[in-house]
Amino acid sequence: MSTETVQSTSVELPGGVTATLTGRNLSIKGKLGEARKNFEKINVNIGLDGNKVVFSPFSRKRRDNVIINTVTSIVNNMVTGVTKGYTYKVKVVYAHFPITVKTKGKQVIVENFVGERSPRVSDIVGDCKVTIDGDDVIVKGVSVEDVGQTAANIELATKVKRKDQRIFLDGLYIYHKEEGS
């Protein structure tokens, strides 16, 4: 059984984007900000070569070779984040009790959800910016992981439990994901 091995792969950085490697922590800076990722738990050698981020597997094992595509995708997402950014839109949906959404510090507060007296709270992850525009909650940031997790936290805070979800449709739902702001 022969396995094809990947020697090394690199991601070219576009103009205006710089990368810094400290130990196993990669930091990529662009016009929109800085994205960081820790590669300590990923079995890959990582380095910088001019305007390229270069990585190669630890060994010739298949398990170490298949991680290269994942690392390539992570670095490409970081580059896209610092050049274009990521935007997720979350829709506020209610049938009877009007839902009020506010931001306070690093939290999103959902009040009057299905008539509840206590507010539901979700955390904002990383350096995401959350704005409220009518019935839309807009989450923007440079890290696709932070933006996605923040939007998921908002959606999960209003999850309806112990009721038929086909009938009780109230909540906040992710409906649009895009690159760019």
C-alpha cells in the first residue's frame, strides 16, 4: 500500500499582508487588522520564506500528510480575513412577544424572548464587532472562527427547548455569511 507524501506546501501572501512567526504562533497582519493562530497541537512544521508561509508534515505517515490541506485552508482564511473580513447576519424572528437585542461590553443581550423576564446572554468571541440594524444582528471580524462562534452563540442563546420547534419559531437565526464588509 503506497501513500503519496506531500513534501512541503506554501501559501503566498498578497501585497500589504505580513506574517510573523513566534514559536508555533502565526500572526498575519493586513489592512483590516491582525489574525492569530496557535499551531501547537497540529502536527506540521511551519516557517516563513519571504512572502510565503511554508509548512511540511512531521513525518511520512498518512495522518500527518492529510493535515496539510487543513493548515492551508486555515492560513488562506486568515489572509482573507485581514484583507476582506467576514460578515455574518443573524435575523431576529418572533411571532407574539417582540424581542429586544442589545450589546453591552463583550455580550449580546436578548430581552423578552418568548415573554421571559430574565434576559438571555451570549458572549462575543475575540475582536468581533456586533451591530444591531432593525431585525438584523450583524457580526463582523477578521477571524472566521471568532465570527462564526459569536453568531452561533447568539443563535444558541435563543434555542427553544421542550417545545415543538416547527410551531415555536421564535429566535435568532443565522441567514447570511459573506467575505468582505
